[in-house]
Amino acid sequence: MQTYGVASLLFSIVSMFFIYIQYQRVAQFIFAVSLISFSWSIILSLLEIRLSTKAIEIELSDIEGLEDPSVMEYLKKKFERE
């Protein structure tokens, strides 16, 4: 995920260079590649967040013995007691 984010920034910089030296078509193509790379980075980030959330829910269900391993349900139960 981070690799695609960094690549996106690098492609954006290269695109700006091509704009500076008046190669508009090349700059547009490289910027499009930059946008695709950034989009892919965001998608991978969302997938990693979902995976991490599920892992935390599983860990909490093992620790607390919850029937339904849901972080939101765990937090609701925890704050209702206090």
C-alpha cells in the first residue's frame, strides 16, 4: 500500500517536470498513472483496515468470551456498565 502511495507522489513530481518542459501529452499520461497508483493505494489501505478490524474483533472475542465478536457491541457493553 505504501509503495503505491510513494509511487503516486513520484509520478506526480515527474508529471510536473514534464509540464515545466512543455511536454503536455507525456505529463498527462504520467499524471494518469499517478492517479491510478494513488487509487490502488487507497483501495489497499481500506482492505488493510478491514482486515485489521476483523483481527481485533477476533482477539477481543477470545479475551472477553464474547458471543458476537463485534468491536462496536463490545464498546457498547463496556460503557453501559460504567
